[in-house]
Amino acid sequence: MRKAFALTFLLLFPFCTFGGIVASTTTVPATLESAKGLYFSSQPEEALKQYIEISKQTKDRKAFLNAIYVALELAKPRLAVDTATEALKYFPNDSTVLEFAAKAYLANGHNVNAENLISLLNSPKQEKNEFYYIGMARAQMGMGEDKLAEQNLLQASKGVNGALANFLLGELYFKEKNYFFAAKHYKLALDLDSQFLEAHKKYGDALVNLKKYKEAWQSYKNVQAADAQYKEVTKALKELSTMYTPPVNDLAIPETTRSHTSIRSPLNYTGEPFPKIRVGLGAKINGAPKGVKEIKFSTSHKFKAAEGNKTLIKDGANKQFWTVKLIADVPYLISPKGKQTPFKKSIKITQESSEENAHTIIVKNMLVGHGTTWISREDKEYRGDMEFIYSPKAGGIYLVNHVNMEEYLYGVIASEMPSLFPIEALKAQAVIARTYAQKAKGKHKEWGYDVCDTQNCQVYGGVKAERERTNSAAEATQGLILEHNGRPIEAVFSSNCGGFTQSAKEAGWWDTPYLQPVSDYKNLKADEFEPYNFALLLQYPQEAYSRYFNNVSKSNFRWVRYVEEPILRQVIARKKDIGKIKEIIILGRGRSGYVNKVKVVGTNGNIILTKENQIKKYLALGLLRSTYFTIEPLLENGKTKAFIFYGGGWGHGVGLCQTGAGGRAESGQNFEDILRHYYRGVDIRDVRG
């Protein structure tokens, strides 16, 4: 029956003049290069016209594939179907054409036709691929053939998009009220990608039905930590509280108090004096301080507490817990024996120590990871001096760590890059961390510090984060920074570029010569790519240095999100209420594949997103990992049910790709080679002279 379909397909759906699109009126001759230029200059409509014109005149395979792809990005599935129908006349056995044609039918809600097309990928001339299983399952779910879909999803769960397959299996089992298997597969999706917040919510729902209230509570709290505005999880927590009494403090307080670590000062530093940096601790995700009412601390050595030039405590007892507390809007320093010493705005705790016995300060039960799924309470330990600042604007008391630059790096490198990465990658991270800090001094001066301890600046974990290998990397590169035209560069970096980095200009920042797009693929160059290649790369990744999975999750390189329309509607409404979401249209994509302009169409209007952080923020719960993605709509009874995001990388994708640096170091590149690949035309200089 399906083979018969292959013969009659073109008769059932004849070429419809490409949906009535007229030839481009531009004076530029319609060539693949001119169409590509239009596409990458945020003129997708004009690019589509040219691709259609080329395909009409030359029957070029690339033109057909690009036309289908761009039509789908512009939320024109009918036009994509028409184009695919024509393409199949000339390329009936081409697996990529078959796949893109099936994508067009899925986007148009024609599940029977999509299933038949996908079945052709299982002919003797074709090999099954992951799209075969995922695509078949989506078509079958759309037709109510859940048992067939289940078998295909079980096969797909073993591949790159295992998180999506497991999530969809969870959906099938939840619909059947088989909550045990629903929970199992939602959890498998989360094991593959902990940032899949929609799976966290569904996992919690399944656990509630299994009466596993404690685990459900934690799953809901993970969503709330990353997206406090999501009303459904707030409602779920409220309902759950009638069945389960959560702990007074949702985040467990460390059971045992951390002891002071025996550490030394940096070795072989020849510069005098040490450059200092002020680090805001326990900051929110935007880098602003999170004030609290009370902070307990302990020093390794006897200390002095001063407010400006006024000494409040001359010889404070070490290895005992002191308290800084807000009482009736007045901050106090309280001794272990209860003596209260008031101060006005801030006090600074300083200690004297030797090179071999460096001092530290422990902060008890510190809340870290605000606005993330990894929020927690920890006993944190820091080098250097500590300032306690009282600010009504910040909501209480917050901490600023005054620390030497080289010691600051000790707490940054292992927080930003796995300490078991190759040593040359760690050295590269050390140089850019030092450069970033040098350039970013004063970034948060309104709060009295230079940089924060979150991803808004650089993650800084203090002594607990330090490792021998990362400290060695800092010492091996001591004093080295990156410069351009004699000044420290903006040494930005991201966790994983997904295969390509993008320019700072494409990210919506500024045009700078050393932050240009580069390929991280081993055998592919960015300027050789057609637009449709991005869809293939995101679902069938090629060998890349950033496809390096030692000590990092595979979801850093390739990820997926399944965002239901009601969720997206609620998230978009935080910026503008446009009613039910009908379409997401990609209007701009940079040469590296990162999306830079999106139009969301609703029943009551539309909204255009152009900033990198807004695109990540308003298209899903919490944040999308990056703007390097493609979108496929999922229809039910002719209406948009959800949007599937196939994404790559984690972060903005500008500058150094940390996972790529790991892969490059593994292949034998040294830290200077790595740095010069990601930052073009820079100098490596020793600030010590």
C-alpha cells in the first residue's frame, strides 16, 4: 500500500505553482549565492522567492531543499508542501528530499501523507535514520496510532534525540494513565538533559499520580527555581502541599559545617603588588546582589573588622562562628558569645596569614545558583578579605570578596571548565578568565563590586571549587592576557558553540574584529553551508571539536525542547499578551546558524524578538540553551499543539567554545593555538612586564 502511494503521490498532490509565489522582482540575478546572501541578511521572503525561481528554471536540488526549508521557517507549510511535491518529481529517491517533504507534511498536519513519505526511507534503497523513527512516531501519534508510535519512539530513544523520544513516550504513557512508565521516560529525558524544564513539570505530574509526593515536590521546585513566574507549577505546588508537608526550608541546609582548608598563596608570582578584584557573592542571575537578613561566618586566622577607617573588632576569634544580622533595620556584627556591635553601611573582615598558610573565610548556608535548576545552599569558603554590605535596595546584607586576581582565578577555572579537561584547554580558560576579569572591572560598580559570581560574569566557586590541575593551569599562564590594539579584549566565551561560533555583531552586540564566526567542525566550513544544512546538522551532527563528551553532558552539544502552546502563550504574555500562539516565524539567522530575529504570531497580535537573551527567554520555560535552533510545529486536529526545538550548543556562541577547546586540546593543540582560533588577530601579553 505504501509503495502504491509512492506512485500516486504526485497525482494526489500536483504542483501548485509553489503556492502562488511570484518570481523575485529584485534586479540581482537569481543564483544560489544571491539567494543565500538575502537569507543571511534577514530577507528570508526575498530569498524564498529566488530559491523558487531557481528551482523552476534549473530544477536544482539545493534550491528545492532551501525553498522547502525557508518556507517552513516562515510558517508557510502549504507552500513547503507544494515545493516538496515538485522536488519529488525530479528526486523521488533522494533521502534528504523525502525527509524535508515529510517535514512539510507534518507541519501542515497531513500525518497520513507524512507517514507514507517517511516509510519510503525504509525502502531497499534507503537506510533507516533517526528521523524515520521520530517522524513516523509523530505522524502516528497525530493519527491516534499510539502503539505503533511507541515502538518507533523506543527505537529513537537510543539516538541523538533520545531526550525528545523519551519525553514523547512519557506523553503516550501519561495519556494511558500508565504513570509508572510515564515517570520512567520523563526521568530518562531529564537524565539526558537536566535543562528540559517541560519534562521536569511532567515528571512531577506523573510522580503525584504515583503518590511519590516528596520527589514530585523537588521536581516542581526545580522548575520554579529556573522560572518562578510559571503559574502552573506554582498551582501544582499549592495543590501538592495539601498532600505533603515540605521541609521548612526547601533547600537542605548542610548537615556538617565545612572546615577551613589548608592552602597556600599563588606560587612564582613576580608582580607586586597583587592586582585585586572585588567579587559580589551569591548574586542573582542578572549579577545584582541578593540581600539576606543574616549571615554566619568563620575565619581561619584571627581577624580585624573595620567600618572604613574605624576598627570595630581588633582581634576577632578564629574558627568560631560570628554573625552579621539585620535587627530592626540596623546591621550588627555579633560575636560567638552574643556581643552585638552595630555598623552603618559596611564592615570589612581582614586577616593576616603567611604564604604557606593562606587565610580563608567560611560563609555558612549560602544560597547559590539563583534562577537556575541547580540552586542550593552550601557552606562556601573563600580566600582574601570579606566585606558585608547593608543595602535596603538589595533587600538586606550581601557579600563582596576582595581577592587577589590570581587567587580569584583558582575559584573560577574549575567552576567554568571541568578540571579533568586536557591541561592546554585549562590554560586557555585561565588566560581568558584573567582577561575577562581585567576588562570587566567595574561592571557592577553600582553595587560596590567589579564582577559577580554567576554566569552573568564568570562562575566563581571559591576554595571548594579549586583543583590542583586548574590551579596549575593558572600558575602556568600567570599574568597572561589577550589584547587587541594594546587593550584587553572582551574575552567572552560560551560552554558549547554547537559546531559554529557566531560574531559579536550577529549576537546583537557590537562589531569587533576578533569576535568573528569560526567553524568548530573538523571538516566543515561555515561559508560553504546552505540554509537547509542547519536543520540536518542539528539533527544529524557531524564530527566537531565541540562534540567532546569527556566530563560534560551530550546535551551541551545537541538538545531539544518540547514547548506546548499554553506554556508558550503564558511565557510570551510576560512581555505582550498576543492570545493563543499560532506560529513562530524565523526572520533572521546569522551565517553561523544562530537565530537573531523571531516573530511570534498569536490570535490577538504578534511580537518580534531580536535580542539574543530575549529569544532564549520568551520561547520556553526558563531559558533555551542557545539561539542556535530550528523549530517544528506539532499540530493536533488542525491546531498548533506544541513547538519542537532542535538546538545546538549552550550559551551565546561568541568567542571561545569551552567544549571545543577541550576537543582541540585532546587533538594536540596548545593553549595559544586554541586562543588564536577563537579570537582572531589577538596578542598574548604578560601584564607583569
